[in-house]
Amino acid sequence: MRIVSLATVALGLSFVIQGVPLAWAQAGQPASDPKRPAYQIGSAGRFNEDWSVLRGIDVDKTDDFWDRLKFIPLSSDQNIWLTLGGQARERGEYFRQYLFGNSEPKQSDGYLLSRYRLSADLHVTRYFRMFAEGRSSFALDRDLVGGRTTAYVDELDLMNGFADVMIPLGQQASMTLRGGRQELIFGSQRLVGPGDFSQVPRSFDGGAAIGQIAGWTITPFWTQSVVIDKYRVFATVPLHSLPINLDLYWLDANNRTASFNGTLGREHRHTLGGRVFGKIGATGLDFEVEGAAQFGAVGRGDIGASMFTSVLGYTLPVPRLSPRVYIEFDYASGDDRPGGKVGTFNPLYPNGHSYLGYIDYIGRQNIITPNAGVSINPMQGLTLSLQQYFFWRASDHDALYNKSGGVLRPGTGTTARYVGAQTDVYATYNFTRHLLGYAGYSRFFTGDLINETGKDKDSDFYYAALQYTF
């Protein structure tokens, strides 16, 4: 898939995605210690960490052993320096009645997923930089459908490997040219994101030009998916003059072979969208609204598709617990009839597991999903959350799709639209600034569509993980 022209206008980039945290706070950091950056894993990118805050500090006297690897001066003036980092993650998963019991050779199974990442970030003055990150992913005893596929096993690979050249263009302007392999991170990541919860996050090969002009950031770039097809994106613009946060984007996908509800051929799809989010004064309320329209063609069939999401949250005035409740509505269009014009929304490269339920069955295509949740911090470092989803097909003439864009259940043979409901319970705990643990349980209660199109067992998903990051 090739995507051209993503323009993002963002007013402050401090947004939150439900799911695994974007970055973990430096919990319990003494006030006398240096103000270290938070670890940016997956959805935020480790290449965005700036450890130059340790310049001039005697790292042998700080309370963190790993500080010795975060700023390694290679020249007497410390203008050439190296940062080393890494992560080890062990996660156990267990499915009962996987895919509603429609799974061979086993319907239920438990297995262990292991993943390791190592990175090196070399700065040669402020004008040149090289960043490299390797990845190794393994699956032990996974006997569900697909087994040890490339979605779970990538024994040794390069996750990121790029070079930056910064060209100053005056006191308030610069241009950074970037080339190589990299993760793509944009906006809410509903349409573009690395998907760090997955065992093998996606990355892309290509080039970018990151322009900084009087507080604006404009990023045109062309990249090709390492795993699948092609991707091109440009323009990210942070603004700081409005009281809200704003993203605007334009994506252009070109896929040589595509199939949507009986329409086959080359896909050339444009996506125009925007997102507004922020807090409502000092009320404790927060909000998010995002929508996108798609047009173009698949073979000889024209495209007319769209998506919409809205979130309203409220943080109760209980500072010690920080309880937050939210309600959300998600919609992604489906096709009116097989063949001909295409109404099925294409979610492109979304950040999996962050939206539409942790069990990762339902994709953002032909779906209507009202949902709600609550989260609370009963003690320092611990966050508990509960989420409830309900799913309907948007069109009873189109299929039910999974997170990868494949057909989960066909749209023929029934006019039932109710897919089912899902309950998620999730907990995360920061033991230290380096060690994170999380665990969760999800249950999917099947509805009429599942009951009328094949095996229809309710499905359970258990998982627990430990991640050590330095």
C-alpha cells in the first residue's frame, strides 16, 4: 500500500491513547536527580528521547546505574555523544475459544511471547545523528491458528535505522533530512501507528524532511512498509495559538491489489481527516472528535467511505485517585452492496490494541461501537481500568472485519447487525522507573451476527507481562 500526503496540524502533542501507556513517568525520582526524559517505547518512539540533559553531570553520582549509558561523551567538549538503550519484555497469553471457537487445530491455548530491543543513538554535534534499534521476537508453544507466524516471530531484525542531517535556516528555522528505517507516529494513531503491544511492531523504509519554522513543524516524507507495501506521508504542523489541539491530515493510498466486498482491482484511495481534542477549561472535562472521509477507486468501483469518533471524559476532583470516566462513539462505514462502488472504510496502518477492545478481534471497518470506561489510580504507579464495548455492523450488506482488514465473518447469509459486546479489565503498575508490569482480561459475548454465521462460543483472553526498559 502506498500512501501519499498526510498533513497533520497539531496544537501540542500531549494526547492519551487508551491501552498500553505511551511513556512511563519517572516514578519516585528524587528532586536532586537530573530531570530525565520519560522512556518512549513504541507509540512514542525511543528516538524521541533526548538524554542531553545529562551533559555536564557526573553520572557516577546519580542514583540510576543506567545513566552511565544514556550520555557517553566521545569528545572533550561533549558535542559528540552516544546513548544506549534497550527493553526486554515477557508476556504470557491465554485464549479460551479463540475466534469464537472457529480455530484449528486448537480452540484454547496458552503461550509465552518474548521480545528484546536494543538501540544506539549517536550525535555528532547538533547537525548530524544516527539512530539504530534492533529487535528480536519469539513465541513459545503457540498452537492457535497461524502458529508461529511473522506476526509473532521475527528472530532478528532492524526496527529503526536512520540518519539525520540538520540544516540551520536562521534563528527560528531549520530543516532535518532523515533517511532509513523508522517507525511512523502520527496523531491519535487510529490510522497510522507502530502498534507496540503487538509482538512485531511495524516499521517503514524511506526518507523525510522535518522543517522547523517559527514554531511550526512540516514533515514531507516517502516511506515503504518493511512488511507489506508502500507508504508516503507529508506535513506535520504544531500550532500554539489556539486553546484546543488540532490535527489535520491527508493520506493517499495506492495498493496494486485490493478486495472490498466483491470489488477487486488496484486501490487508489485518498483520506482527508481531522481531529480536535483538549480540555474544557477548569471543569475536569476533556474531549476528542476525529473524522475522515475517503474517496478514489478500487478497480472500476468508486470509493465513498468515512469514519468518525467522539470521546467525552471527566476527571473527578479526587486528586489522590485521579478517577476518570469517559463515553465514546466510533463509526466506520461499510459497503451498501457487493461489487461496484466501495463504501468500506480502509483503516490503513492503525495502532492495534489501543482501540475497539484489547482482545483485538474487531477492526475499524463497517462497524458502529458505543463504549464507555473508567480508570483510577488507587496508589502511586498503579492504574486500573474497566471498559465496555458494544458492536454493530454499519451495513448489513458488508462483512465483519478483523484488526488486519481481513474478513472475520462474511456479510452474506444474514441481515443481523449486532456483533456482540466486550468487557476489558486492565491494570498497569510501575515497579520502578525501569520495570513495568501489566495484566488484563477480556471477554467477548457473541451476538446475533456471530451466532448466525458459524461457531459462536464466547471468547476469553488473559494476558500478563513484565517489561524492563533502560
